Amino acid sequence: MINATTKFDPCAEANLQKRADLSGLGNIAEKVLSGTRLDHDDGMQLYQTDELHTVGALANYVREKLNGDRTYFNVNQHVNYTNLCNKFCDFCSFDRQPGQKGAYQMTPEQAAQKIREQLDEPVTEVHIVGGVWPRLPYEYYLELLRAVKQARPSIHIKAFTMVEIDQIQKVAKKPLETVLEELREAGLDSCPGGGAEIFSDRVHQEGYDKKISGDEWLAMARDVHLAGLRSNCTMLHGHVETLEERVDHLERLRRLQDKTGGFQAYIPLSFHPANNEWSHLPGPTALDELREIAIGRLMLDNIQHIKAYWILMDIPIAQLALSFGADDVDGTVVEEKIYHDAGATTPQEVQREDLIDWIREAGRIPIERDTLYGVVWSGEAQAQEN
């Protein structure tokens, strides 16, 4: 459990309990207000209730207990180094095969050029992920990290999902401990949270059986954390998974966090159905996205931050999510490919000032952070003056 940083008026807590009682969620509110961990049955009840506003109010209570009105963002950019991939995931719209229209693979120098193009911007982080392509040699990944770091030595490199780390180790033919050490020496600073999808073996077999399993993803994340690297964690929701499988996924993330403490933020990722094998599915609604944010905040009591990733939801929904448990909106991004190939209609990038304005419009205090949640700039002083 994370220690709370904000104290609430007992009257406000009593009103929240009363509201939950009337909504049939009184048992969950008692646990939330007392700081007691929610269990599997509680998670199922949160998914099944029609009282979404009450779920959101409970999540907002936890959000404000942990982070107050502070809402984090960073100035970052994305580099998707290749879309060549041999995993053939049914939900993916990004992957290509050699010779297929739109297929590409960046050289390390081309990736470094992407970094140099943003040198006039106060970028503190680059998010580097790509497809899984066995023909990329181990040295490619090391050179990629070195080239990016050389282009901007101060930048924090958040790179390679657990799925990519698995592939990198295979081509390296070295112990994972050695691979992680060499990646860090080349410039790796932390890892993103993608590739987890849903940990269910059933869904894994149905939709992405060539990718590492849920157990393997968790084992890799454990080893990455034990090597001293922080990461995020995710869940891809709104496709063929059941509510039971969502709750199980959250519980397994929570158990690993109890052991390692290595997850910085949780990001629920909305399935986008355009241009993939699951395009017949409707995908999640805005209300589904808000529910996932709220339940993530309530179930993951040992992860400090919940992110409303604006790139995959409409910006007004991301703003609303800041009252449903989220305290982070990600960053400026710059040229995101994976979700836009799947039909995302949000902008490719936003300006730092836009993020600040969005957060303030939502009634929150903007805090510019670095990747490890160190404060780069704070809007708290201005909020206090107002």
C-alpha cells in the first residue's frame, strides 16, 4: 500500500460512504476509506455495477489521497524504430512484413536524426518501441541506444517492452542479467509497459500466441526491476477478454508490484479495431475507458500513478479521467505510429502549453515531470496565488 499524502475532511468521507451505500457499493467504500485492499470479488463488483459515477468518486478519493490535485505530464517524443514483426497479433494494425506497403526499419542514425530534429524543444524522454524482428542483430539495439544518447546526452531513454527484451536476449544468446547490463551501459534508462495485453492464457492462445505468455511477461518485468530498471505496466482492454480476466490481470500486476516495487505507472490501453484481424469488434466506449481508469486506481493500491494516455482517447475524455482516478496524461509524444495505424484520430503531438491548459481546464494542477517523476516544473505556486 502507498502512504497517503492528503488528508480528507471526515464529513466528506462520510458523504462518500453514504453515496456508496445508496449505490450498493457500501462494502467497497468501507474498504477504500479505511485503506483496506480490494479483493477479486470487489473488482468484479466494480466492473458489473451501473453506478459508474460512484466508482469514479471512490477512485477520485484515492487519487487525491495519493497525489492531491497534481497532474503529471512530460515533454517527450516517440521513436518506433521498425514495424517489421513476426508475432502476427490479431489486434495489431502496426506490424508489416518485408516488401509490404509501409514496411520500414530505421537505422540507428535515422533514429538519432529524429532526436536531433527536436533539439530546440525541452524534451526529457524518448519512448522507443518497435516490432519484434529476429533478423535484427543484438548489436543493432546497442547501437540504437548509443546513437540516441549521443544525439542528446541528457535524454532519458525509455525503451523496449518485455516482449522486445525477450527477443533481444534471444539474439544476444547471453544471460538476461548480462543483456540488461549491456543495454544500460549503451543508454537504456527504463522500460515502457506495453506488450502485456491480457495475461489470460485463453486470450493469449486466441489472439497472440506467438508472443510471450502472461507468466513470461511478468517474469521478465520482475527481472528488469531486480536489475534496477523501473517500468510502467499496462492492460489492453475492450476486445475478447472477460471481466474475470481483467480482474485477474490487475491482481497479477499488484502481486508483482508487492514483490519488486518497480512499476511507476499503470496505463489501461484501449483496443482500437481499425485495420486488424479484430476489426469486427466494436472496441471500448468512452465510459469503458473511464471505468478502466477508475478500477485501475482502486485495485492497484501499490502503484503511485495512473495514466490517462491522451493519444488513444479523445482529449475531453482524458480530461474527465482526471476525476476518475488518473493523475498523469503522458506527454507531448511527437509522431506516434502504433495507435494511429489502428485508427486513432487524436493529434500526432501536442505542445507543452496545450497539456498545461488541458490540465488546468480539468481543474487540476499541472506538474511537468521527468520519467522518474522528478519535478521539472510545477504549476502549484500559480494555483495557490489564484
